[in-house]
Amino acid sequence: MRVKLALLATALLVLSAAVIGNVAAQPEDPNEKYIYTSGTGKVTTTPNQATVSLAVETENADVATAQQENARQMDAVIAALKAAGIPAEKIKTTGYTITPVTEDTTSATWMSSKVKFYRVTNTVRVTLDEVNRVGEIIDIAIANGANRVNHIEFTVSDDRQQELRSQALTAAVQQARGDADAVAAALGKTIIDVKEVNVGGSYIPVMYDAARSYYSGAAEKAMGVPTPIEVGEMDVTATVSVTYIIV
């Protein structure tokens, strides 16, 4: 009886292994033939959102004085931005540093060097839904105490980006199918189905040089001319790789 039970258990184990093996393996049909193609779609658009990184930098031999002066100037900058119609939630502090500047940091005895002054830097990021106001906002900030423009970045909003990506994906699929149709026709074959699709993509914002933005703006402001900022265009791209079944 024990021998029969052992043989039965072994048979069930083999049967179980065979079933599991069949489910996991799922071998491809050796008679199927494929065409592999890829496509890239690109949609060019004008950014509808901008971010400007502004800072107030103050220096003083007394750290408390440097802090107080910095706070006074930044308060004036933020108040002016709000008065210009920028909502409070669109203005965000992104950095605050206090840096001691010594007399000689290159000397071998730099650790014993005396502090000449303290540099306090307060940085805010302003998000604008009206990209044509970037130059105006920079001028307002500079006129009210900001003395650094770190960078300007033009982007598209999340909902607009998704809309454009969908358009780019459609164009990418059309390109991939067009290539596959051409190859299939040349081979005398017909596409009957899609076996696999892989989707990729990229999104590249437009960046502006910090020093050029700041110094150009300061010079223009001194002459009473608004700071010119060109928005330009940007590309939203998407890629697909498709495997087609042919006969």
C-alpha cells in the first residue's frame, strides 16, 4: 500500500510540474514571422509656463545686520510681486544661506583667517502662467531689491504636456506602421496583427543663461527699457517600438 501511495504521489508531482512548466513557458508559434519597426513623433509648441529664480544677496560684517537687510529687501520684492498680480502660492522660497567670507581662504592658515563679512542669500522661485510677463517680473523684482537672477525656465503645463505627448505618440505610431507597411509590401507579406509595443519619450525645457539674463536686464533697466525675454519654441517628443505579425 505504501508503495502504491508513493507511486501516486510521484505521478502527481510529475503531472503538476508538467502543468506548471507549460503555463510558464508559453512558447511562441515557430511559424509566426515578424517585422520590428520604431517611430518618433515630434510636436513643436510655444511654452505656456515659466519659472524665474530670483535672489536677494546682502553682505555685512555683522551677521544680524546682513540678515535684517536681506529680510527687508526680500519682503519688498515679494510685496511688489504680489502687487503685480502674482498669487502667493506661485512664489516659493527655494534656498536660504549664510556664508562667512574670510580675508584669505587660499592661505595655508585659512582656518585662522578672520571673517571679513557675512553673505546672506535668500532665493525664491516665481511661477508664471503668462510667459510674456517674464521680463516685466524681473524688472519689478530688481527695482524692489532683488540683485540676482539665477535662471529662467520655460515649460508647458502638465495638462498641456500630456495633450502634446498624445499627439506625438500618434505621429510615432503612424511612422512605425508606415515603415512596416512599406517593408511588408516589398516582401510580398501582409501585416495581420501587433505582437508587442514599447513606448518611450522625452521632454526638453528651454533654459536661459543666468548671467546673461541678469546683466542684460540690469543694463536695460538702467536705460529705462524693459528687459527683453524671448520665449521661443520647444519640442515634445515620443517614441514607440512595434512588433508586427506578418503572413
